[in-house]
Amino acid sequence: MVTSSPLGAGLYFVHNRPMPTWLSDEEGAVLLTLWVVPGASRTEIAGAHGRALKVRVAAAPEHGRANRALIAFLEERLRPARVELSSGLSVRSKMATVTGMESGEVERRLSM
């Protein structure tokens, strides 16, 4: 359950904890702010990078390979949810839309 801060400070909480800055709840979907590092030695979540979740991807950033590997990795972690890149197809800073899963569960599965 997502609720706003009673202090009106623009903070949002998931299960009585502040929601990470890389996660936001929209109507019917969860948005992820990602910082993707292609060409890594392995695909993994590497923690926070400013206000984004840093994801290292083993695939090279050629012909969309890294984007496809990122989506496959996230969908594996978030199964049965669906993941689509909504922005950042050719840059490291990306936005992904997750449908079919609540924000609290997304946070739990992607947190280190």
C-alpha cells in the first residue's frame, strides 16, 4: 500500500517505510528510474546511483542488446510482471514501466 506523507512533504511510503527514489507508483503501473552500465562482467543490481537504481548488464550496448538483456533480467526478477522501457533507449539513464505487480513487491524483489 502506498500512502503520502502526513506532513505533506512529497514523501511516499510503502508499508510504513519511505519509498526508494528510484521507484514511483503511477495509475496501474510502477515506474523505475534506472542507471544502466552495459558491458559489465555480469548482469546484476548494483545499488543506488543518485535517484536511480544502478543495473550492470553483461551485454554490449550494440543494436539494442543491452536493452533486451536489461528487460529479460528485470522480467526474470519480477515474474510474472511485464517490463517495458518507456524512455532512454540509447542512453544509460532509463525509465522502465512495470505492470502486473504492486510497488512494495517490486521494491522487495529489486532491493539488495
